[in-house]
Amino acid sequence: MSDGITWYDVLGVLPSAPAGEIRRAYEDKVSQLGPGRISGAPAKVVGMAGRAARLLNDAWRALGDPAARERYDVLIGVKQPGSGLEAPRRNRPSLAGTFPRLFAGRAGMPQ
């Protein structure tokens, strides 16, 4: 992803989160975008929810599988290659937990 936002930020979890927490975060956020929640919403809101759902699915693909997560962690610098040890975190603020605020206030997106 660009702008320093990681898939962990999209799901609102820390890179050190266990697999179960990542799964719960994904399921919670997907349920917030379900058709029952946005039925009757303007087409623009439905489109934004669709884009948000695609982001969540991409995050799940990168973090849901342990091997894919390991490769992603090395790619973003959270872990050192082959060591299993966490590398020092980059000098950037964490956006964990900000997913709802990314879309809040945009054309009636549920808050």
C-alpha cells in the first residue's frame, strides 16, 4: 500500500497481533459493510463500501495465511528475513484502529 499505511492499519491491529485477533478484526469490519447495514444508502456510499470491502479482502489475503503474513512482514520491515525476530518499527505513527475514521463523514458513510 502507499502513504505508509499497512494492511495492519486497514484492519486496525498491531503487527504483533495473534492470528485470531486479525481474523476477528477482519470479520468485524466486513460485517460493518454488509448489505444489511448499507441497504437504502445512496449509490456513492455503496460504492465506497465496496472499495472498503476490497481493501479488507486484500488485507486478509496478505495477513490471513501465515506464510503470506511472514513474507509481508519482511517486505514492510516488521521482521528480519529468516530470523523470526521482529525488526525495529519504522519511524512513523501507527494508524491502528483508524479504519472507521478513514471513511467517516464521507457521503453518509456509517460511523
